[in-house]
Amino acid sequence: MHMLSHAEASEKFIANQERTDWHDDTLWFVRAKRDKASKLLPEWEALREQASQIKEHMLSNLPQYLLEFEANAQANGVQVHWAKDAHEHNEIVYSIIQKHGDKALVKSKSMLTEECHLNAYLEQRGIDVVDTDLGERIVQFRKEVPSHIVLPAIHLKKEDVGETFHQHLGTPKGNKDPQFLTEAARIHLREKFLEAKVAITGVNFAVAETGEFVVCTNEGNADMGAHLSDVHIACMGIEKIIPKRQDLGVFLRLLARSATGQLITTYSSHFAKPRAGQEMHIVLVDNGRSRQLARDEFRNSLKCIRCAACFNTCPVYRRSGGHSYHQPVAGPIGSILAPNFDKKANVDLPFASTLCGSCSNVCPVKINIHEQLWFWRQDLMKEGLAPAGKVLGMKFMAWMMANPTIFRMAGGMGRKVMNWFPFLVNNGLNPWYKQREMPAPPKQSFQEWYKSNRL
């Protein structure tokens, strides 16, 4: 099946102008909440700098901290597993489930399991996976993937959710009341929590010093799953390590404010050891992270704490939707992570940006996202992976701009054509014209104006 490029998928998304505007406005509202919440802390910029430096130190000493975490977690009675890639991660999780003979499990939000396509892997083997985050359960019903790493169903309106629940939960047709729909989901999920013997959670932070890990949610679904299950499996990328417990005081203040404009997440749950009679497993996953760590230009991307602040501020994401990125992690951060997995398949994503720098400005750990997007563009162009039309176009522009006389002639001819034959540019073949009015051509170039106004 042909995978749509970002441009092709975006064109489908923006075909519905009303939905596009609503999506844009909603995410900008979240961005504005982030700004207000951050300004309540006079030390906000100092916290960002401290978080960035802690992550920098961690990445520079990652092997040491991973081994420290493993030793302390095992001393706490936790079983630690290592996975080099997505397939190995999925096999480990499946083997744990098989060992207990279970056919169903509950799972809280975990972008790592989305990255590894765990749901599909388990379902193919007869395991019923129930996503318990409300947004993720909605998109799971619809056989979609999350479009946002914090707000998985942000692309849907309450009417869409009402229809989805009518089909899958039997709620009255046409009922779109959020409180009623939430209560219906709560009743449905409560039954799943009570039945499941295995629970999977993600990990927001793993503390090397103590061997504990922290899961942040607003719905409490991770806690429900972990506390009611006989087996708790926590899946985490190796970059989620932080050195000391005291470092949580920095990251927890940054995370919720950056993600949703809250002062703190409703639940910041610490898991250190299994309760009596319970098994607890942690799966540490590489899946390309070591490769990214070895690339000097891109190693900072591993500082990401998955707050999605860059999504909410990005003008391209807000008006193209998360599904246009064809990756589990969309938005600006996804566009610098995806080429690390497969350059050819994700060659379009670093170009899905204006390079305005707003993503870097709001990042709580100061990742230079817009610069890394530019670095990826250079890398992909050098390897000849860009579309032939883009390569030829760039070569032509480079040649023209390197010849001042030709450049001036082309500019003059372009202005005349736009004046005399506007239909040659104001048509559906011009991508710019599809969404915008073409500007009126200037009467003269800057060089011509400068010469006539020069003293």
C-alpha cells in the first residue's frame, strides 16, 4: 500500500477548512495555557537550562546510569530485560504474557509501544489489548493511531466520539455530551481493569539512583492497571533515565506546564518494587537510540520528555494534523526522530517545517529542534534521497542565483508574466495558490529601487 507523503496527507486534512481551523485554534489554546503556566515560575528559564544540562550529563554517561538503574531495580525485586530493537521488545513482552497464559491485557499510554507497533504484534497472536487512556481507547475503536502524543484524539470532535461510542459501546445515537461519554468509557474500562491480569505502562522517568520509575497521567489509568494486575510490564526507551531522584523536582515542574498548561499532572506515580505476589518487569529498549546518540548533530533529540509543546506551537503541525506525519511520534520532534529509523521512508518529514524556531523556543529541555530539521535536510539531500523534482529545482535555483545577470532577467520576466498573464501562476498547478492568494508582483526589484533611491 502506498504511504502518503506529508504533503499528500496534509492536502486531505486541510480539505475540511472548518476542522483545520478548529484543530489550529485548539492547539494554540493549549500553547497559550503553557505560556501562562510557565510565567508563574520566575525560575522557568533556569529550570529549562538545568533540565537540559541534566539530560546532557545523562547522555554522556548513559551506559553507567543504565547499569546503575538495572542493579537497583533488580535489588528492588524487579525483573529487567534489554531489547535492542522493536521486534525484540515485542518478543519479550509476548513471552511474559505467554508465561502466564493470559489472553487479554490493559495498557496505559506508551509512545514506545506505539513506536514498536506492539498492539498489532500481540493482536496477531491472539492477545486482546485494551488501551485505557481515554483518547487512545477512542482511536483504538476507530482503528486509527494517535495523532498527538499527549492528546491522542485531538483531531476528533465530540460528535465523532459520540458516533464512535454509539458503534462500540452502545451509547444513544447522537449523544455528544462529554460528561456522559466519559462516564460510558469509565464503566466500560472498569470492567477491563478488573478482568486483566497483565498491565503494561510506559515510563516518563527512570531514576538510576533508586531503581524506581515514574509514570505521569491525568486519568489514573496507569495506576488502576498496575495495582489490579498480577503482572506489571513497564516499557521504556533507554533515554528515559535520570541520575537522581532529586532531579524529578526539575522535570515534573516542566512536564505538565509544557504539555497542557497544568501546574502538575494529576497523578505522578512512583513504582519501585512489586507488591507481595505481583511480578514487575521493566523492558529497556534501544531501537536506534544508540545510533542517534552517536550522531553529534542529533544526539540532543534524546533529551525529549514527550511533552508535545513543539506540536502545539508548530504552525505546520497545527494545520496539517498528526496523521500526515505517518509516524507514531509526529510534529517537529517526530520529524527529527523518524529519519533515524528509516531515512528513505521519512525523507519528507524534515521538510514539513518553516524552520521558524518556535519549537526550540518552547522545548522544556532546550532541544535545538529547528536546527536539527535543517541538519537532516542537508544529510538527506547529500545522500540523494530527496525527490527528483526537489533536487533539480534546487540545482536550477543554485545555478540561477550564482549568475547575477540571469537572476535579474528572471526576476524581471517573472514580474511581467504575473502582471500580464496572471492565470499562468493563479491555478491549481501552483501549490502555493491552493491555500493562498498570490501576492501582487512588485513594480520593481529591490536592486532597481536601490539604484533609483541611492543618494
